[in-house]
Amino acid sequence: MTEAPLIDIRNATIWRGATRVFDNLTLSIAQHERVAILGPNGSGKTTLLKTINRELYPVVAEGAWIRILGREHWNVWDLRKQIGVVSHDLQNLYTPMTTALEVVVSGFFSSIGVHGILAERVSREQLAKARDTLRMLGIASLQRTPLQSMSTGQQRRCILGRALVHEPQTLILDEPTSGLDFAASFDYLSRIRKLSATGHNIVLVTHHLNEIPPEVERVVVLKEGAVAADGGKASVLTSGVLSSVYATDIRVAELDGYFLAYPGQAHHKT
């Protein structure tokens, strides 16, 4: 039996508010695939992310669908157990006094914090799992520490813990190192590489080529609500493709499996 794709989008028209972002978008990502999604501001990256996460839905039309793991309809709570989301925006939704343990436990409820009636529903097993997750991420000592007393890198690890507490097979990472310094960025990328090595599906939405770990084999580039390029890193992350998409001169270098972009025209051999 053929395995259903992780994400299967066919002829989808997707609106975000009064703006039609995608018109007849078709895109498929297989399970166990590691994919990076690039594109200029306004290209549709955030809309695509929200659609995969079932925050937005396509226009209903014959021959058009968005299926996650073979299903068009999901209970959102069940979907959260399959897909963990990490984003800078999500981090900013938490109040400064939320502790590390509260952030991770909130992953069980897909909530922002565990206040009021939710706090009464937290089980001993969930608390134990949350503490194990914090320990795995190297921040067990921060479980009672509020976010406002942490570094940005520590806060981002809490959000990663929130996504991992269900042990989802798929992680969607939206600009994962935004706001982090070199040390925190490198630590975070190392953790993503380890998760990739243990078999997690990785869908990485980013502005920065150097955020794409060597384990990511495929790159999808969006431009103005359409797929401008899709393929292996070596064929997509080129001066020609990126200069065209971003409408500026970009040179690309590869080092130890990482790709770097910097300004200037590529030198062509004659």
C-alpha cells in the first residue's frame, strides 16, 4: 500500500483575509522528507504554514483539496499530536511570567499557557513527560523559571519542547533562529539536526539559507503565491534562481553541506 503524502495540496485557492494568496496551488511533500520553504516577504510562506496547520482553509472546489497524511478533515487536537509547530510568533504569545514547565505542558492542550480550568486537567503523566522533555533539551533547571528571566535561546527551546511533548513525527519550524545570537542559533540548529537524524519529518520555513541543515534535501521557493522552483538543494539554491526570485543580484556558496547567500553577481566561466 502506497504511503499517503505528509502534505498533498491540489489546485488550492487560498485567501488570507481579503487577499488571495494562492490560486490553484499544487504541492506535495512526502512523509520522511525534509524540506525547506523559501521566498521573499509576501510570497505566501506564512499563509502556506497556516494552511498546513489548519488555521486557514482553501476555497471549496471540485478537484481541489488539501490533505494532511491522506485526510482532508482533522480534529485539530489530533493533528497537533502529529505535527509540532515552532515559531517566533508563537513564542511572543506567552506572557513573560509563564514558566518553562507551563509552556511545555501547554503543548498537550494546544493552548497558550495552562491557566484556570486547564491547570486542573494536567495529569501527573503529562507533568512527568514535560519534565523529561525539558531535560532532553538541556533546560530542566528552568522548569520554574519565567520566560522573562531566560535568554531568547532558552525561550525558543521551551517552544520546541512544547512541540515535542507529544512526540510528533513532523516538525514545522518557522524561522527557527529569528532573534537568536550565533551561539543560540548554532545550538538550536544542532538540535534540529539531531531530530532529523532520529527520523522526524522537517518542514523548515526560512529567510536564511544558512538555517537549512545539510539533512534537508529539497527546497521549495515561493514567489507571489506560486512555486517558482522546487527540487534538490544544488539545483534550486543557485545564483540564477535566487537572483530571479528576489529581483536582486545574489551569489551562493556551499560549505560542508550548508549554503550561504551574499550580494553580487555570480562569476560565469567562459
